[in-house]
Amino acid sequence: LEAIAEVAVDLRLPSLKLYHYKVPESLNVRLGQRVLVPFGGRVVQGYVVGLPETPGVADLKYITGLVEEEPALSPAAISVARVMADHYIASVSDTVRCFAQPGTGQKDDPLITLESEPDEALRAADLLPASQRRVLEFILGAGGQCTLKELVRELGKNHLGALRALQQSGTISKSASLKQRVSEKRTRVFSAVADTERLHALRRSAPRQVQVLEILCLEGEMTAQELNARAGECRAVVRALIRKGYVRESSVRDFRTPAAPRWKSGLVPQLTPEQSEAYRVIKQADRPVLLFGVTGSGKTEVYQRAVEDTIAAGNSAIMLVPEISLTPQMVRALTSRFGKEVAVLHSMLSAGERYDEWTRAKLGRARVVVGARSAVFAQVPKLGLVVVDEEHETTYKQSCVPRYHAREVAIWRGRQEGARVVLGSATPSLESYYKATKGEYEAVFMRTRVDERPFPTVSVVDMRGDGPKLGIVGSTLRDALAETLSAGGQAILFLNRRGFSTFVLCTECGYSAKCPYCSVSLVYHKARGKLVCHYCGFERAVPDVCPNCAGRGIRLLGFGTQRAEEEVRALFPSARVLRMDVDTTGTRGSHQRILERFENREADILVGTQMVAKGLDIPGVTLVGVLSADTSLNIPDFRAAERTFCLLVQVAGRAGRGDEPGRVIIQSYNPEHYSVKAAANHDYHAFYTEELINRQTAGFPPFARMVSIVVGATSDKRAEAWSRRITELLRNKGVEVLGPVTAPVWQIRGRYRWMLLARGPLDADILAPVREIVESAERYTNAHDVTLTVDVDPLNLM
Ligand code: ADP
Ligand code: ZN
């Protein structure tokens, strides 16, 4: 009986399968190792993710070799990767790759190598067909090796047949390029090898050399820079010492650290009673903890204490933040407390920096890893704690394959590796809140702000009476802006706007059109002149008369920040206005620049989208205006109320951070809406209670599981036909399906997209039938150039 290995091939394949290979007797293959395997006519890299006892299929190929002796993945990482693949209907190849060391991926550009001696190959070339000769000459000209891309660029695709022929005759071979894309950075260091006796001999003749030598004897290893700093410019002196054999030159591994580590500041505040209680609960909990703490309640300090405990026990901690660039305070807080123990991981790092930070964490040299969602995969020696700050943020969900949610991965890792998990937020997701009420998470509340700082006063303006006939800024907000400006304060005006959502609203009674089946807002489709439900496809005409109040106030709404900015400028010609939205923050660093200008008081009013809502801490801001709570309430999404509540709470948290008390004005045509009222009253409980009931009634998460499937094809007809076919297959298996409908973003890069939503109660496993159908459809869809995009627990339906 031969040993068999289950291998996750490191390629982006449309198939979800794992492949089996035979293990040659000469190789000691272990779980988690990177191996080389033959695949589709070439040799590629893969990860050993299983060593099954029973042989798989007959006729298996052999593993060709090991990439390295040491396993690249821990058994825990493999288990979690398998759970992820199962849950998200992804391939283990894709989930395993998340855990791999940055820079160890395989380039998807095979390497072509000449297998015979060059002169022999040249002689043989004369006998070959012209096209093969061209290929061979090109490879010879490139020194016997080139990549497939290089070859195609030079000779064109019509030489691929000749390439295959050469490969079959054994003249050349094709293999995956495994070139490590990131190299380790090394630094020269100097150390003394002299003894005291020889030092004496030197003393009279060369005082400079003695000085340098003495420093080196004292300090051990030093870099040239460090030496120069201590002894003055001494390169020549060191060279002389090396020549005489008094000093040895060697190189050590140097780590590129992006966040210049600051030394420990030592200032650790005394915990408030609520913080102490939270800290106690985290220490003793036997399941994930939901830390539900209002803005300014001091959650960061609680996390820091938990981190401190973790590293004191010799373990490592991972701290996840929604977006590194928006949360510089967290990195600052951690580095000032934990110094060089902190490794920062995010996508803005250079490849070299990421590689080094990752390695420091892996080696246990940095035991506090802070980063955006992918940091949840950091391989640390002993994981003791994972903190997910602002756990409700949608940036934790990855929008490409594998479409994981970092919070869920954190919980799986915690369970697998025996680590504590803390989820923190001022506005937890309904999913987490519900789990806390069920006892799956332990909840701990922090209801007051540190130092009893007051919440800002929030007033809701009823636009049904106050509404400007054409503009966006109502009279209450206009007056407040005038007051703020004349008092020398700053104001933020906030407008939630998503590109495609134009909705219908009655400006007299606040009525907005909703789908009778899905209770999500209908979206106005300009092309068809109709209101459409993006979940189930329900359509209706735009009403002339309001169905609710029979009035004539029906309007199409959906204005952007640009129009808001223009209106504000017209109202206050002497005010300095800045705008922050996707249009003004396209280039790198522009986001930061706008904020800096506002912070430096180079502007009085900042108009922006949700970007301005997060993390901003500007003491000069005394007024925050929400231009229209309705744009958020009417996004075509069952989470519209949750998003609104969350945004309003976050936005309100921006006001009154300095000594001046803050003031928040929310304009809305639906001032009675529970999410608006709860946010204005700082009554979290009211919101969650009502929202849970609504979700249960409508059958949405957290009471149901949803999977979105987007079918893409180069023809609209084909995309539609396939989406109908898959819908039918799912319904035959007893799975409820909403749709199919054209996806909200119908066409992307020449492909037409149709969408369907599978939905089922939590206790009925809908993932299994969906997986089965996706897998069985694969063979056909691939042949027909149809793509299936599966998103389990989707947060965004586009
Ligand atoms: P949250 O993340 O819950 O919104 P922060 O962690 O930002 O709140 O804390 C709010 C402010 O309170 C910060 O300026 C922080 O330095 C301060 N703070 C936190 N804990 C304490 C404490 N125990 N004593 C004094 N100040 C504290
Ligand atoms: Zn519907």
C-alpha cells in the first residue's frame, strides 16, 4: 500500500477539488509542506493538506519533490483553511494560500528550460520545422531559460504548438517559477576578534584603531552606521582593522519595519470600573466576548490590557482593525505600549516590509500583530488572543475569492488554537448581537464615556415640513451652520450615497417604495422607467400619487456630495469648503491630505460620504450635519436600517471631541424611523430589539443564511439562461431562491451579470446543496465561458 497525499495545488482553478498524489518512498512528506507536483503538463507547487489512510483513485502521479523541508503551514492553519473552504464554498487551494508566507506564492508564468546541451540543441535545430527552430533559438538566446510570457511576447501565441512539440520530445521542460519574489534584507555588521595583548601592541601606533576596537569589544556586533555614530567617520579605520584580522565582518538578517517602533511610554491609565469589569470578563470567558462599548468608552485600553496579559503568558496576539489608513491611533497606541513587539500588516506595505513583518511575527519576535482583515491569518508561534475592533465593519469581508469574513476566521482560529477572541464595537452587527443574546458569545457592556464626557446633543429635523423645495440644506441646519461659522467652529456635513441608488420618496409623508415580498427598498431603473427589487425582481411603475398620503409629493431622490458642496458654497460664499468622496480621494494619500487640511483649520466645512464618519477625531468640530438619513435608509439592502443606525452613531461620535460641546443635526423625511430615533436618543437597546424582530419576520440574517450567486457571461441571454437553470436546480433541492434578476451592476468589463439569492433557515443546511450544484455545474459552465461567483453570507449585493 503506497502512501497518498492530498494536495492543494497553488493555482487559481475554477474547480474546488483537492488532488491526490502518490508519495515516493525517498521523500518524507509531512502535513503542511510545500511540494512540487505534476499538473496539466507541468510541475507546480502545492501544499500537503492531508495524508489519508485509504488510497484514492488508481493511476495517481507521484509528488516530484519538496520545495523545502520545514512545513509551511501548521496543522491548525490547515484545519481552519478546510473549515473556510467548506463554509465559503471555496477551494482549499484558495483558503490555504491566505495563510502562506507573503512572497512564497507561485508566479503564474511557467519557466521554460532547455534540457539538452546548447551545441547539441543547435545541431538538432537544423532538422526541426521552422517554428520549433524559432522557439529553440529564442530560448538559446535567452541563455537556456525564459518564462512563457517572455516567449509569447516575442514570438506570439502561434508558436505555442511548437513549444508543446519541443516539450514532448524532451528538448525543453516547463515548470512553475518558484522564484522567491521577496529577498531577505541583510546588513553588514562588524565585531572584534582582538584580545587584550594584541590591543596593547596597537596602542602606540594607531590610537584611532584602538578606540574603534574598544567600542566593538564593549558592544559586540555593530553596523557601520552605529559605529560611525559612536566613533565618528571611521570606515578606513575599520578596513585597516579587518586587514589586520582584528575585526570580523559578517552579515545579519535585518528586518524592514514600517512603523518606526517607539519606546514604551509607560503611561498606563487606571481602568474605569466598566473597563475593569470588561477586562475581568475577557480573562475568564470560555467563549468569544462581545465588547459592546459606546464611542469613547475606552475599548482600546481594554484591548491593550488583554494584549499585555497575552504576551506576559508567552503567547502572541492579533489585533484586527477595519482599515489601517483610517485607524492610525490604534497602531500608535500599540507601538507606544509594546514597542518593537508590534508588527504591522496591511496592503500598503512594500512587499519587502510585509515579508519582514510577517516573519517577525512568525518567529515570535513581534508578538503583537496589528493589521487589516488579512492579518487574521498571521502565523504566530502560540496564538493567545484575537481582537476584532469595530467588528461590524464591512471591510472585514473579503470581496474576492475566498470571500471570507475575518471575524468568522478569528472565531474558528480561536476555537482551533485555544485563543481568546474579543469582538468590539459601539454598534455591533446584528449577527454578533444575536449570538450574544443566545449565549454563543459572552456580552459585556460599557455604557458611559471615560471621564463622563457627555454625548453630543442630537436633533432630528423633520424635512416633511422643513424641507427646502429644491435644495438639500434645510433651514434648521442652515441656521446652525451660520452660528457655527460665526463662532469660528468647524462643521462636517455627511451624505451617504451609493452610486446606483436613486429611490422614490414622498416629501410630504416620507413614504418610500418597498418590495412587498422582500421589504427592501425598490430602486429606480432609468432605462426601464420602473422601480425594481434587486432581490427578487419585482417591478412596479413610479406612482404619480403617493399610495400612503394620496399627496403629490413623490420625488426621485439620489443626489451626490458634489451637489451638496455646490449648495453649501452658494449658501455661505465666504466659508472655506472641502469635499471628500470617491472622486476627490482617487490618488494615494489624498484622503489623508484632505483630513490634514481640515484638521489644520484650512477649511470650515467638510462635505463627505461615509469616509468622514470613521475614526475622525478633530477637536474643532462642533457641528455635524447629516444631510439625509433617507439615502441610507433606502439603500436596496435588508441591512439598510442597521447601516443607518451605525452611521448615525458613528457620525454623531465625531462632534464635540474637544472642550466645546458638540451638536448633531439629522435631516430626514422619516424622523420617526426606529433607527433614526434610537441613534438620536443613544438608545442602542431599542434599535437592536426592533431590528431583530424585523429580521425574523422578513426571514433575513441572523435568522437565515444567504448565498448569492452571480452568473456572468459575455452574452446577456446566456447569463440569464444559466441563472434560470441554477435557480431551477436549487429549487428542485428544496432551497428557496430569490430571483434571478439582473445584478445591480449589470455589466462589468463586457460581461453580463445575473444574480440569484439562495436563502434558508440556519438549521437547514443550504450550503451543502449549493455546493453540490456549483460543483456539478462547473464542468458545463467552464465549457460555455460562464462564470459563477458564489458569496456565502454576502454583505454587499452588487
Ligand atoms: P473607544 O474606542 O471605546 O471609542 P477610546 O479607546 O478611543 O474609546 O478611548 C477614548 C479616550 O479615553 C481616549 O482618549 C483614551 O486615551 C481615554 N481613556 C481610555 N481609558 C482611560 C482611562 N482608564 N483613564 C483615562 N482615560 C482613558
Ligand atoms: Zn423583492
